[in-house]
Amino acid sequence: MMTLAINDQRLAKPGSQNAALRDYDSVRRAIAFISENWRAQPTIEAMADAAGVTPDELHHLFRRWASLTPKAFMQALTLDHAKSLLRDSASVLDAALDSGLSGPGRLHDLFVTHEAMSPGEWKNGGAGLTLTYGFHPSPFGTAIVIATNRGLSGLAFADPGEEQAALADMTRRWPNATYVEDHESTAPIARRIFDTRLWRPDQPLRVVMIGTDFEVRVWETLLKIPMGRAVSYSDIACKINSPKASRAVGAAVGKNPVSFVVPCHRALGKSGTLTGYHWGITRKQAMLGWEAGQLGVQ
């Protein structure tokens, strides 16, 4: 059974966003320190010092945040862990495709059903679309949730002070759409994404993909990667019958507008390296470690 991303339910209390964001900031600093020093296997005291908290505080923060200890989290972020995610990636993705394991059929994952906007809607830059948006706390910093009346169409992340820049990055994708801030309408979507108790196959989250045909094919393939696994860009290129398009696949992965839900963080370099992520390598590492915690890696 999966555990809550943040067990004290601050995601459901907008007035407590600052506390949740402080937690993420401490985690972010600890992850950045671990990323640079994991070969030396730093002590909990060194991690806590980098995060600006006590060792006990860091231990309890990680247990609450990802259901595993800082040491286990460090192990989940090592290159060996990334390589292990890739070890059986081709066969896993083959099995997913052959079995139709996408959307509501995915096991131990955020259940999603999806559709794509028409090419005309994409080419028009979102003209005629009304997109609502809101800022919400999440395990990975402030989440910017963007939705149409048909479902979730955008999910971005920002560190404190960078919220407006992240929103501007998203709105440039569909420059002709109308944007309306509506925290109340996007809050239930945020809870649906980050509260794992709501990850139910009988109530899938509807996602609307807005992109080119090639991009949508890449994003649909990302949806088939199970939690706790990863694939390389070349694997994805092969699955969409464009084996020489690894570079184009990487570009499409980087343009994924629905971060985390469409799990572009599970796409790695061929050797298992944590290659570029639009919202930062530290956040990509945090997502992989958080997922390891949800699957009970200790």
C-alpha cells in the first residue's frame, strides 16, 4: 500500500504552504549535497549540515517526505541505482506496450487517461482555449497546475521566488490561449496528483496533451514506463519506430508540459546518467528517489 507524499496533509491546506516549501528547500539542499558527494557516502551529520537542519530533523523529514531514510535515499540516487533502473528497461517497455499497460492499467503508479488536442489547436498556439492555473505546494517545490475544462494540460515546478518565471515558461508554449488564475479549481487536481491515496484505477486523472504529433507519441510512450523503472532516449525512439531520432526524442521529452504525471524524469541517458531535466537535475533526482520510497526501497 502506498504512503502519502506528505503525511501531515499540508497539500490540502493552502495556508500552510510555506512549511511544505521549507521542507522541500531542505530536501533540495540535501539532495544537491548528496549528488556532489555520494561517492564519499557522506554521514547524516554532513547531509543535515548542508540542508541547514539537525540530523534528527533531516531523518524525520525524509521519513515523512519519501517513506525512507536519508541513507536509503542516497543509495537511490547513486549512478548504480540509475543503471539498475535501465537494466531491464527495453523488456519492461516491450511488456508494457504488448500488454496495453498504459493509463488505468498501470500498476503502482499515478493512474492516468489521456487525449491529445487536435493539430489545429496546437498550431493556433492555443487560440480559443481557456486555461486555468494555480500554485500549490508539492514534494518537489511549488507546483504550477494548468488545466482546461477537459483535464490537466500543464504541470511545472518552481523554487521559492521563481514561480512567475515558471508560469511564463508554460504560457509561452500556448501564447494565444486565455489564462485565468483559479486556485480553487486547480487544488483538487494537485491533491489528485500528489496524494497517493487518490491514485485509483477506477478514478483516473484525465490529461490533455497539447503538442505536435511526434511529441504526443513520445509523451504517450513515457506514460507506459512503470514507476521504479527508466528507459533511455534510444529505447523510446525505437518504440515509436524512429530508431535514429534519439536527439529529437530528447527534445520532445524536454518539452513535456505535464511534468511528473507524464514521467519524463524516467528518461535517462543510455549509460544511466541523469541527463538534463527542464525543471532541474536535483528535482529529477528527487522524483526518482521519492518513487523509490513509494515502492518500499530501504
